[in-house]
Amino acid sequence: MKLLKTSERVKNFLEVDSKYRDDDNLLYSSILKEDMAEIYPERIVTADMVLYAISKGFTTNSESIRRSRQKIQQSNPHLRGQLWADRHEKLLCETVNELHKM
């Protein structure tokens, strides 16, 4: 899995299921799960093993995942989540209301 860049992996998750588009924690945990399966194939992974792998930089950095998601969603509007749409619709309504008050 390390052969794929972080941005490619993130984009794959965003395209496969919309639940990853609004939840960075879910996205990170899913990528972390893949990382751990690669690091410790065919083994039961303990919390200590996960923490060790994260602390040693063996896993994909959570900030890199978040930044990749933002960049991908910026250039691919169809991969944006429902929270983005709700936030921008609310902002548009507020703007229209302010213009009507003028």
C-alpha cells in the first residue's frame, strides 16, 4: 500500500464511500488500519503496536491525510461532503438576507 501516495489513497477512500468526506477521524482510522495490516501482516495488532508504529513514523501522518483530503476536495467538488454543502448553503442564505436588509 505504501506504493500509493497519500493523496491517491485518500482520493480512493473519498470516491468509494461518501462517509469519509465529512469525517477526518474515520478517514485516518481507515488508512491507519491499512497501514497496520501492511506493517504486521497476519497478526493481531494491539494498541501498543499501533502507538509504537505511529510514534516511529511507520504510519501515514494524520496531518498529511487531512491536507490531502482538503486539496482533493478543493479541486474535485463532487468529492466534498454534505457538511461543506450545508455550510455554504447557510452562508448563501445569510448573505442574501443581509442584502435584502440594505
